[in-house]
Amino acid sequence: MLDWWREAGVDAVFRDDPHAWLTDPDAAAEEPIEAPQRRIADEVPPIALEPTIGGPRESWPTDLAAFQRWWLAEPSLDEGGLSPRIAPAGEAGADLMVLVAMPEEMDRETLLSGPHGKLLDGFLRAAGLPGEKVYKAAVLPRHTPLADWAQIERQGMGELLAHHVALVRPKRLLVFGRNILPLCGHDPAQGAQKLRSFNHEGGRVPSLFAAGLERLLGNGQLRARLWQHWLDWTESDTWREADG
């Protein structure tokens, strides 16, 4: 019968039903191999915890003189730099604690020894505050022009700052620079004048917040505004209570 079809010129077989010609009949009998399941934990890299500034809290000095020495040596306070670390200066129980963001660029042994410091000294003389009654400190131990303030806040500098203020026990606090506001638990968008005190470990100190000394140096209007705020503040009940 096949010969008859060959003589008729038919050399292929046609069927209506589809047929998988390329399928391996032996493979069809095998169980399908499932793709390995990927765990979500394998896909998401672990989150690296940022180091805490100052190290463990229990290692922080509880004496101001020891804290000032520790400030020059503790490795976790910063990542290093070309400028030297500068220690805060002053005694506990100061009439006024002045806080700036960082030492000046040319500071080498004494904090605020450049033009910013000269401006501050003139202000303090006008306010009738001799140098021995003022404690000067910076948030950062060395001059750091490109400081990442958001990271500094996340790493716990606010807690260390509160500890520092608690050791100094000043009667009042004058803060220069908007970068410091978040470290004091304050939203900079609300304006510095709405923040009238600084909460530290076990207490609160009346505070005045102003623009950075670098801005005040080149802006007479800002200096005049600061002086007026100072006069208003020193004549307020809060100031008299602090003196008492």
C-alpha cells in the first residue's frame, strides 16, 4: 500500500492534530525540575549600623577636666582630618557657655583664636562678661568644612552634647549656628528664636540661638539683631531666674 502512495508522488504524512516533533519522549516522562527558591534575606544586603560618636555611653568621662582630655583623644569623635583637634576651654559653673559648630580653620591650640573669636570677644566685652566667666566649646573637635550634619546627628552627637553641657553646668547657653539646632532636639524650619532652653541630663539651661559667627562677621544687620535679642533675653524673667 505504501508503494502505491509513493508512485502517486506522496512522500510525507500529514495529520490534523499537532505533534511535538522535537520533544524527547524520554524527557517527557521525567519530573519537571523546579527552580531553586531564593530567600528574601539573600536578596537584601544587611544594613550596616553607623558607629556611635563617643563610643559606649558608660565610657564617657563624668568629670569636666577628664572630658576635655578625652575630647582630644577619643577615636570615635571624628574620622580625622588635616586640622588638629581643639579642646574646649573654661571652668564648670560658667556664667555663659558659648557653643559653635567647629573650631576655626586656623585654630591650632586655642578654640576661636581667629577672626570669629575676635568678634565673639568684642561681643562678650560689650555684654560685660570677662573671659574667665565664659566656657567656649565646639560641637566638632576639629575644623571640618564638609561635615555631614545629618550623619553626625544619627550617630548620637546630640546625646554627647547634652552630656557635655551637663558637665559644664552653665547658667546660660549661647549657641552660634543653625547646624547645631537638630542636635538640641529642634527643627531648624521652626526658627531659632522659638527655642529658649536646652535640655541636658537632669536639667535645663536658658539658651539663646543665633546665626553662625562666620555670618555675623560679614553682616552688620545680623549683629545688631543678635545684640537686641541679647538685651531682650538678659532683661527677661528667665535670665534673672538663671542668675538666682
